[in-house]
Amino acid sequence: MDKPILEKDGTKSELGITIQWYVAVHPHPLDQKKYSYAIAIDNVLQCNPSPIADFDSCLFGCYETADQALSGAVEEANKIVVSPKILQNR
């Protein structure tokens, strides 16, 4: 993956646990005029269950602008629910 166009990190607290997240905006893998994002939770890059492209399974979404992709990524990061897997890694 190339260097991100935009990136942001933050934390979310839930059930007394703080989760770190990081999002990065990249060109969409199939339409270079659009944008997608990658997201990492507690330093683990998330894979898209429905990949946009066979060669890039870690990008999500298709946005007109990089700022829209960043907003969508941050919104998704803040929806994260503490899962047993996250708890197990602590």
C-alpha cells in the first residue's frame, strides 16, 4: 500500500477499556479518482470481508473526496465494539 493521503488516530473508551484506532485514506484501488480507507484497531490492520479488489483486501468504501473518506473512516472507528478478541489481546 502506498503512503496515505490523509491519516488520523484516536481512542475510544468502552466498558472501562480504551481502544486505539488509526485510519488512513488511500486512492481507491479500481478508480484512481476516488478514495478508500484502511483501519487498524489496537495496531491490527482490519481486512474487509467483502474486498474491493482481489489485490487489496484491507481497503473499505468508495468516496468522492479524501476528506469524505477520512470522515467515513473516523465514523467507522468510533462504532467499534469491544469484542472478546480485543480483550484477549490485552
